[in-house]
Amino acid sequence: MRLEALLSGEIRIPANGERIKFRSGEYRLTDVPLFTALFKQNTSCSIFITHYSLELLKQLEINIEPCAPRRMSNMMANKINEMLRNPYSDQLRDFYYENCVRELLFFHLSQDRSPLPGELTNTDVASIYKADALMASNLQQHFTIDELARMVNSNSFKLKTGFSKVYSMGVFKRLVFRRMEHAKLLLSTTDKSIGEIASLAGYDTVAGFIHAFRREFGLTPREWRKQQQKEDNEQL
């Protein structure tokens, strides 16, 4: 079984003698052995793929069926982004990925297949997910909403209202959320300096990063790291 998640772009995939659209922000489970897709001319896309062995599926003792493309939950999208930005060393990387791909399957099984929020179309949601993926993979880039809208073939109004409906936060707040999540991951899993983490999280100055972090969590990055280390030691 293979899980495919489209992070940006749009492709058409054969299914039951037809070609169905597979859009940004969607995923599917398939047992088709060969991956075949048709790409739009002069466009690009990025796709995340992971496999589940028959042995693993048998161990879970759950009947996993292929599914047509459906919208990714926020938890699934965030987990894939976290995997792509994995900061762990080689010794822990395989163990980390193994746990993550199991989590993705859990998110699939537990997902509430709610309708699209508000009056958003599939195309609108695809643009919103693509914009979010662009921000997540370019944390050091300072996009304006107009720039993002042009890059995902949408407009500023749809992007601003769409982010609020899909993520319950505006575009800028979503960017801050992405930066803070990446900063926390680096603080808890690496020994990088606060300055290095500030830069990797997309902040021009250490002071700006510390101020933003304290505003979000009530602690400085250094204090948060010490608190995490203390909690980890208490659990040992």
C-alpha cells in the first residue's frame, strides 16, 4: 500500500478507466504497483510518497482499503512538513520516519471527512494548501499576500479568507505558527545555538526571534529548551 500526498501543483491519475484530478492538499492510498500520472504542461508539482508493507498492515490487524484523493487534515499536512524538515541525525532518522509514517496512517483512519469549509471550492483549497506549503518550505522568505496569491494562481481576498476557514488563522499567523513549530523542533532535538535557530526559523535578528517566541509561549527560547530538557530527564 502506498500513501501519496500532493504538496503543490495538480496532476491527473488513471482510476477506473477515467482520469481524476489530484490537487494540492490532497492525498490518497493506492495499491496500484506502478505510479502513473499526467502533469499539466509548463507546471511543476511536489509529491510526498511513503509505503506500507504487507507485514506492517497485518501487524495492525486493521483492514486498510485504497481511497480516492481526499483532503489532508491539518495534522497530516503538519506531520509531512515536519518529516521533510527532519533535523535528526542518521542514527535516529530511520526510527523517526518509521514512527511518522505510522502516524500518517492513524491520521487517515481517524480523519473526519467533513465537507469543504464555507464556500471554498476544491481549487480554492488546493491554492491554500499550496501557499501553506510554499511558506513551510521557505521560512526565511518574506512573502507578501499578493506574492503568494500570484504564485498559487489565486487572489489576496480568497487567500486571506481561505486561510481563516481552513486553518482558523490568517496568513501571517500561519507563517508564525510554522516558524515557531520549526523552532521548537530544533530547540528540542538539536544543540544548535539560539542564533542559528533564529535564522533557520526565518528571523532576521535574534532579538526579533526571542520577542516572537516569548509572545507565543511566555518563555524565551533558552528557557523553553531548559524546561523541555528538565521534563525529558524527569521521564527517564
